[in-house]
Amino acid sequence: MPDTRPLFDFIAYTARLREVERHNRATATRPESVAEHSWHLAMVCWVLHAEFERESGLRLDLGRMLKLCLMHDVVEIDAGDPSAWHTAGEDAAADKARTEEAVARERFGALPAPLGPELLALWREYEEGATPEARLVRGVDRLNPALMRLLTGQGWSDVGADAAALDSLQLPRVSVSPTLTALYEEVREAAVACGLLRR
């Protein structure tokens, strides 16, 4: 019988993703967990998959996109989830990348083939935006916290952002898709209209 211990250990490890809190809320009264965030990314990618294919003219691997959504932040169990507002500088981004790469090599490297190499390759594909699927998932990943800040009424006062600052963070990633760009603009305009975001 094969040794299932590394698989059990990894399954137990990934369950801890629900313990990692994000900087945006899930409801008006509690933070969102990274597990909730990853699930919602998968749902949004599934819902938008046909639209992404239509606008890009490409056949996009939905299964691959769902895998990217579900595992892209697993390293944050060890590395933490720093706010995108605090990792925008070159030095902070480089430190974050080094820490997460070390965690990815350690955690995914402990898994038997073909799973371990697949997870490491998928994680790097996401981080590098190496494929159309990865770039779209990265776009949805960037849209999601803005949507949650709107839906929960959190707004952006905790990070001191106005609409221009939000655009500079969001547009480089969501502009991979006209649909994502339109959804982001809808979020931004709704946030401004209800006083959650300064023009």
C-alpha cells in the first residue's frame, strides 16, 4: 500500500487556509479568510469562463483555472497575507516573492509526483502570469477584494485610497479582460456613489 502520510499532511495543512485572515471583510462584522477568497475566485472564474473565451477568442482550460484559484494562496498559511497596499514597492514585493517561493518549494516539494511538481508549476504559472488562464485568474484575484470592500461597506479609508489610487492598483491586472475591466469600473463607481471611495 502506498504511503499516504504526505498526502494526509498536505490535506490537513490546506485546511488551515480558513484560519488566514485577509485585509478585507467577508461580512460587515468579520474578516474574510483566504479559503473563502479562493473559493469565490473559483466561482467567479467559472461564471465568467464563457465570456473570457468569447472576448479572447481562445479556448481556456477551466479546470486549470479552477486549480489556480484554489491553490494560488496556499503558501499564505506559512507566509501570511500582506495587504496589496503594503507590498506595492519593489523591495516589499521582492521580499514577499522570496518568502512565498521558499514556502512553495518546501510544501509542494514534500508531495509525491506527479502532484508535488504539478502544484509547484501551477503556483509559479500563477505568480508569473505565464498563461492566459493565469493572467485572467490574477485579474479576478485583484477584482475580488475591491468587490468585497464594496459589498461589506468597508470602503478604503483604512488604506487612505481614493479612486485614482485604486485604479493604479487594479487596472494593471483587470485590464487583461474587457469584462473584468467593466466589472471593476462598476465596483469603483458604486463605491464612489455611496461614499465608500473618494473621487
